[in-house]
Amino acid sequence: MIDRVFLTTFKLVTAIVLVIITPVALATGLDEPPAAFPQSSLDSSQAIQSSGHLVLFSPVREIRGEIRSEVMARLPVTGQGQLFEISRDSSRAAAREHYLRALQARGGQLLYECSGMACGRSNVWANQIFQQPGLLGRDNSQDYFVSAVADEEGRRWLTLIYTITRGNLREYVWVEHLEVDAGAEIPGFQSVAARIMGPIVVPWQGGVTYRFDLSTTDRRGLVEWASDEGAEVVLAAFSALGSDETLDDATDRAGRAADSLAEVLSKSGVSRNQIRTLAIGPAVQVADPNRQGDRIEVLVIKR
């Protein structure tokens, strides 16, 4: 059973990213926007209430003045948009990571993400999608993702994050946090996602002994998620293919790392009987530059 659930989920993981939903997140107030990136200042904010708010789930194009995207929706929403200027001593990448982690901590499913030219033209995002001329910048210096979360009562929220470097090298992030009206269909977001938490991406190093880049916060969160009755913890292990190793060698190396992390987690409060390892090695490539190389992606699946 867990294999069927995971394989269905993993197809989605390889294309986008899965984030989480967890009872702990409900206490943080899903109706509130994620905490602002600390190294930024609020430039402006606006209320958003619309019966057909445009949300994109695939790259955007403009053809004869019309927005085109393979997957997009006009959704009935209520929420707000916030424009932040990022401090000069920080970066868009740091802001993006902050919001990814914030959304991971409160729950959700990452439905789509893009970076640079793959997103389309900055002019379209700034002026036609977000209607924020201040976001106009370099097409190759932008990124975007949209995440959805649901609570146990069925209320659903979307969070859209867009970052851009303008021509003057100033960097900005636009945040939309929106509650979606009941009954509206969110592309790619299904109720089964409420059972899936993660992934938490854990880079690893080593061969005989292993070192895992797993923060105390992430470790504590995993233990909390796994405490749910019937929860299963899936460790999907990836590895880069070395110049002198075979596919089997690289996959075996990833599998050994997953076994080692399983032991680490078992000593941290996760029952070894809950943990299932899956050695993927270099056989699946993910376009996200933050999900490359030797790493383990941890999913928790509730009963």
C-alpha cells in the first residue's frame, strides 16, 4: 500500500516539489501570510479579493497581448499581496529559501516552480499577472513558486512567491497569500496531499560514515510528524553519478546513506519500524538547482 501511495506521490516530486501539511502547522495560523524574510523591508501591501484571481501553474507566454499558460486558473480568493525590498547584504536566493522553509513548516504542497527564462518574461509577470510595475526586471534573474495547503476542516490557501532582480540591481520579493473559496478546483492539489508531509531535503556526505545536513528544526519537525499514529517515513535517497562509478554503484551508495539516516532518525525518536528507504541514486534528475547531488528527500505519509 505504501509503495503505491509513494510511487504516485513521487511522480509529482520529480516534476515539482512536495511540501507538507501537519497538525503542528494548524497552530501557526494558516490564514496569515508566512513570516516576512528578515532581511527585507515592506514596500507596499494590498488587499486581494476576486472572483477570478489569475494563478499560474506553468510557464507564461504573451501572444498578441494575451496571457497563455498550459496550466492556469482564475480562482475566487480573498487575501493580500505584499511587496518587499531585499536588503543589499542578502539575496533573492536567501529570500526564496526562507519562504520555502516557512511554507514547509506550516504545511502545503508545492504545485509549480520555475526560475529564470523558464518562467517567461518578467514584463508579463510584473504588469499583467501581478500588476506590480515595480517587479519589472531581468528575465534571467527571477523565480516563482506556488504552494497550497489545507487544514483538517477543508479550508485551502495558496501562497505565491515571486522574486526579481531589477535593472538597478535592487532585489524584490512579491508574496500573495490567498484563501480559496470552497468548491473551486486548484490545479494539481488533491485531498490526498493532506496526508503527505515533505519533502525535507537532506544533503549528505561520506562513504563509510555519513554526515547529514539536517537542522535541529527539521529534525524536530520530522519527529513531530512521525508521532502521528500510523505515519510512515519515506527516505528517498539520491546520488550524483561519479565519473568512475556505475549506476548500480551510485544507487547502492545512496541506499547506504539512507540506511544511515534511518539509524540517526531512530535515535532521535522516530521508530525504525516506521521508516522505509528507497534508493534512487542518479536515475531521476530534478531541474531545481537546490535539489541536486547527494541528498535524501524525506516524506512523511499519514494514515
